[in-house]
Amino acid sequence: MRQQLITIFNSPGRASYGLLVILIFMAAMKQPLMNNEPAKKSHSLLALGDSYTIGEQVENRLNFPNQLVGLLNQKGFDFSLPEIVAKTGWTTDELQGAIKEANLDKNYDFVTLLIGVNNQYRGRPVNDYTPEFEALLEQAIQFAGNHTDHVIVLSIPDWGVTPFAGVQGRDRQQVAKEIDTYNEANRRIADRYHVHYIDITAWTREAATDHSLLATDGLHPSAKEYKRWAEKITAWIDTVE
């Protein structure tokens, strides 16, 4: 083939044609390498929870699941939009019922679970919360294809530091104590199942003096606060993928 190309190239009046043949030949040699490049793996995220997951009082794109996907894609991942099963006011049993209604029968690459503040707000005992949370966590693990390191549990924020709690006349220390008790329970269960646990409660308590961490209702987190959660989860996912 090389000798044929040289002959064509040196033929009178055919130099341009010979150059064209060489260029086509070189392009053909490179083509298989381009076709063999591995395709980028796509990922999916399921977010289970309540108002803190749906992002009450902020734009949908600014809740933590959507900010999380955005940050991960900036790092070179290929995440589709998150599937969110969450609603303001939901307790553990209400989330359980919604999951059944949603008929989530597919596997997700990652699953987040943040639930319990409304159990505490309604005065339900932690002993009732514990088995319900454990059942939800077991489901989350199943949704993640039984990859426990792909399940992220977030601790319950402390709403007792917010202006909303003040207006209601709530005892901030009592709310903090009850939130801590709930978080001790969900962390103990998370550790037993070997899923990843992220403590965001300390951050939410900073809202007592930094109201930029709160949405306009003086209760729910702002996009700024959600970004901190998303960044923390991004750092974890980056280590396991």
C-alpha cells in the first residue's frame, strides 16, 4: 500500500490526487480509535423526604437534590434530573404511603433519605419513629440496588433556632433536645446498615445568627444552605464512583 501511494504521488499531474489519498488513508486509520471511546455512564438519583427535600420556599432548581445533580455534572458525571418523593409536612408513615403509591420499582444509582422533623413537630415519640425510619431505610437500600454506600442519610435540621419557632413560642432548648434524640436514633440505624450518614444539624443551627441560611418564611432552609448539603453529598459520591 505504501509503495502504491508513493507511485501515485510521484505520477505527473497527479500530486494533488496522491495527497488526497494519503489524507483519506490517515483518517481511516484514526477512525476506529474514535469509535472505541467508552460512552459516559449515566446516573440516577432518588431523593426521599419532606419539605427539606422538596425545597419548600425555594425554586425547584435550588433544592438540594437538584443542586446536587448540577454539582455532580459539573464534575464530569452524567446525572439525569433527580426523582423526588417528598412533600411538606410528611411524617415517616406518610412518606411510606407515598412510596407505595409512586410504585418505584427501578434501581437508582444513589438514594438520599431525610425524614423525621414532622414526627418531632407533632410530638410523636421517638420509639414510634425508629421502626418506621428503619423500614424506609431498608427500602432506600433496595432502591440503590443493595449498595449501602450509595445510600445517604441526612440528619434532621433543628428548626427550633428559626424565627418561626420564636413566633410559636417554642422552647428552643427543648426542640434541640428532641431533634438530637431523633438524630441519635436515625444515626444508630444508619450505622447498623452501613450507609453513609451526613450530619447537617449543626449547620442548620447557625441560622440562629445568620438568617441568610433561611428562606423568606423564616423556617425552611435557603438555597445557600441547601448548597452546603449538596456539596457535602457531592464529595461523598465522588469518592465511591
